Amino acid sequence: MDNQQTNSQKLVFYLMDKGLSNEEVAQALADVAETALEEFTNEAMTFFTDEDKKAIEAASSGVEANDIIKNLYEERTQKKADEKLEQLIEAHATSYMSGTDSTTSASSGISQQ
């Protein structure tokens, strides 16, 4: 069994060690994931045509729009969207722990010292 922890898992322990409640830890993880998704979406949009963007805008829900974005990203880049998202989540978890992800720490209201 591989004992390597992901940065996301390390972030959970980091936040728990700081004395945060389960709800605060969950919110911080949600903030990290949301920031990573926003970054992924912004990056993915650079690969899309105007027609692609219209299809995304025409989506009936945010979930449908996210699915379209992931599928188009994979078509345009020949890379797995889930792998890219995981890389971004891990990067944001790392920056959160180092105190450099001000977007995440500010939005969660958690002081990093």
C-alpha cells in the first residue's frame, strides 16, 4: 500500500492541527476545489472556439456546462480534464498551506499564520 499522502490530504491534517472544526476544514477544501475549478475553466476557455463558448453558454445547468467544458478541453488538448483538475487542486492545497493562496484563505475566513 502506498503511504504517500496527496497535498489535499496533508491540507486536512494541517487545518485540523490548527484547531479548525470539521465544517471549517470542509469549507477550506471546498474553497481550494472551487479555486482550482475556476483556474481550469479559465485555462480551458483559451482553447475554445466561439461556437464552443456558445454551446457552454447554452447549457441548461452549471453541471452541464462543466461537463461540456471538460469534454471540449479533452478534445482540444488531448489531455484528461480530471488529471488537470487534480493537479490544480494539489497546487492550490500546497499554496494554501504555504500561505500564498490568498484567494482561498480570504474567502474561507481562515487566518494562516
